[in-house]
Amino acid sequence: MRMKGRIINEGNAEGEAVVSREPIGFYGGIDAKTGIVIEKGHELEGKSVKDKILVFPRGKGSTVGSYVIYGLKKNGVAPKAIINEETETIVATGVILANIPCIDGIDVSKIKTGDKIKIEGDEVIVNE
Amino acid sequence: MYLTKEEEKMLEGEYGEATRKAMKLLVKLGDIYGAEKMVEVSSAQASGVSYKSIGDPGLEFLEGFAQEGARVIVPTFLNPAGMDLENWKKFDFPEEFAEKQARIINAFKRMRVTISATCTPYYASALPRMNEHLAWAESSAVSFANSVIGALTNREGGPSALAAAITGRTPEYGLHLEENRKPTIVVEVEAEEFEFGLLGNLVGKMVKNKIPYFKGIKKATTDDLKYLGAAMAASGAVALYYVEGITPKASEQETTGLEKTTITTEDLEKRKEELTTADEKPDLIAFGCPHLSIAEVKWISDFLKNRKMKTKLWLFTSTAAKAIADRMGYTENIERAGGSIITDTCMVVAPIEQMGFGTVAVNSGKAAHYLPGFCKQKVIIDSMENLLEKWSE
């Protein structure tokens, strides 16, 4: 399956999807040192985003979240890429500062955890 | 989005990596919000300064960005930090916190940001003019600049304000466009004597991100408007308001046919009760959210003549106002009565929950909004005069 989106930060990437149906708040939600989701009760709690293609509808919470995305990259535990339904300013700011490929405008309900994802330009390729 | 030749050069990295990143961030944010071009800003004001707010991720970003060569090219001012930058030891700020806070300040200094460390830049070195485009981040200062001065700024985040400072530009959307600056709700004030912070807290909660047009406010000092705007930006997301007969451009606005709401003395009393979560003696009385003007410091100094505080009194202001207070003897008067003037920080962004406080009394509708969650404090809200009268002798 192929889906076209809007490039928020360009770059090609390939990896395994980790999908959250809920929004992600990076500040207090993901540990910048380990890349592990720490928000209590979050569906991804305890899972690592390191080297994954992180898929979620949109960001939420504190604007400090942008800095957490930057910290993930600096500490070598960032996702390879981010795919959103709608990238709001917190995530957009974070991926640009950290230089992580990011696409939005994608129907994320069509992707599930474990899918093989390829990002080429503005295209998301699932399990091909 | 249309970019000038100069902006293209920035985006292509001709001015270095930090400028490239900053321009890219602004272009993407512009795309997200549908901006057609950039506007030049005459000043910027950066938030996200307290170590308590941004933690290690923010600290590491700022140090990294300074290392990459980020340098501001328009006058850029800084929001309050988490401590008095000179006298933190005297007021028992935690040592480890102070060390991290100093690193944040040094990173901003390296980027050539003016370490004004105040939420009232318009009182100390950064007074904009009407119709100037700005990229300010502190929500209360954004409201003041838009409403009381008639300048044009969106409510920036920490990184986007810094990006604007580095490129001298911001994408043209939101409150940079006249058509988005029209009032969307009329607020009729039917109270005579009231605290502007309390009114702001109530109205912000009611109108959320609308643009209120106030009627019925007969007079207001600059400090009154400071408290009104700050509280509306905290309990709601109000970045612009008008007060009939008082703020610029109010007379040019069309209000017929707008949604309308009325605020009475009873509404304000009810809101005061809702915000008051303690009735014991406060551990701390804290004024200066936003930072006190020199006129307020003088008023407090005069009020406390021949009085003694029965609890701790902390007054937060800028180093600029403090210097005048020292010169005028206000600081000495206030200290004689048992109070202190603390610069560069405030009761919200300082780590007061680590410093042994549990109940704080304030006059600020903004502080009353943030203290329970962000600082784990019980709150008493009242006028400066009532609080000082009650807790001094």
C-alpha cells in the first residue's frame, strides 16, 4: 500500500512501525535518555521508539516536547521517522530541530505496529 | 510560501547551520498555518528559560544550538529564569538547580540574547511601537504588546521565537494580519471596584481563544491592563483584547452583532471563591506576576512604612526596576518590614515547591491559575492592599 502525504521534514527512512492510536505528548511522555514511553496508562507505555517508524495521529501537551524530540536524537534513541495524521507545531518544531524525517496528512489507521514501512519523498509505502 | 532572495540564502545554509535550521522551522510553521510570506520583526522575546520548565532536554538543545552558531540579529529579550541570577544563595534556591539554570543563561548569552529575564520587557528596555511586527513568546507580554500598544505578534513558542530572533523574520499569519485582529465577543463589565487579575482570570476561562472587547471599564492603569491580559492568557488563550475608550484601535472596531456576555460583582466574587483553596496563614505572599512596575514597588514600600510582615513577602521584578528601588530606598523600606525584592524570576517559574512553601497568597489571576498545578501550592487571591493589611502590623 502506498499513501502520499505532506513533507514536514524531508528524508528517506525504512523500518518497523510502532503505532499509537492516541496522541503523544513527548514532555513527560517519552524518556529522552532511553527512548522508552513513560506516560502512565499510555498504550505504548514501556515500549521503545528507538530506530522505529513512530506513527501517531498528532502531538499533545507541553511545548517543551519539541526539546524532548531533539534530546532523543542527540542521545541516539530517536525514531527513524515520524508519520502523523496532522503534525502540530510541537512535533514540527522538534523534528526540524532534530532533523528527523516526518510526513503528515497520512491516514494512520491503515498502519499497525509491526508493519514494514518505507518513506520515499512524500510517499509512505507499507508492507511492499 | 514566497521567500525573498535573502530568505532563500538563509534556507540554503549560506549563513550557517543554525540560521538554516531556524529559517526551515519558520517556513514549515508558515506552511502549517497557511502563511504566504515572511514579515520582518523589530524585536523578539524568548520563553522557556527556567530550568523548571524546560529541564535537561531544553538545556541540551540551547547549548547545542549556541554551539552550532545560533546568533540573534534583532534585539531579543529573555523571559524570567527559575531564580534570582545574582542572589539565588541568599534566597535558598537549590544548588543543583542553580547550576543548571546558569548553564541555560550562558547558552542564551552566547546567542547574544539580552539577559533581561523579565516578563515585562515593555517596562525595561523593549518598548515596541504601534503596528510593529514582533515575535514575542511570553503570553502576558504578547497580550500587552498586541492590546495596550497595538503592535502585532503571535504567541510564539520558545524555539519559534528564537528562530525569529536568528533570522529577523516570522511567518505572516494569525495576529500579523489585520483581518484576524477583530473582536469576536463583547464583555460588559458591570462591577465598579474590582481586581483586574481576577476579572482576567474569569474572562479568559469563559472566552478561551476569542478576542474580547471590554465595555464598562471606566479607568485602568497600565499595571491594571498588565494583570488583565496576563490572567486572560493563562486561564484562556487570549492574545489580544480591546478596552473601550482605553486601548488603542478600540474605537475603530465594529462590535454590533457580536456575541455578548456580562460580568457582575457577584461573578467576580464567585470566581475568587473558586480560586481560593486555602484559608490558613500563607507561607508566602508573592507579588509580581507579571513583574512589578517601579510604581507598584513604591506603593508597597510606602504602605509598609512602620509596619512588620507577619509572614514572608517576596516581590518579583526586573533588575531594572530593582536598581531604581535600591536607589530610591524602597528596597531598604521593604526589607525593614520583613519583605524581599527578588529579580529575574517569579513564584511560578521558581522551584518554590522544593523550597518549603505550601500556601501562597497572590493578587495575580495568572499566578492563581498556575500555582496549584505547576507549583503544587494552595492559593489565596486578594488585592495587594487587603493582603498586606491582613498580614502585617
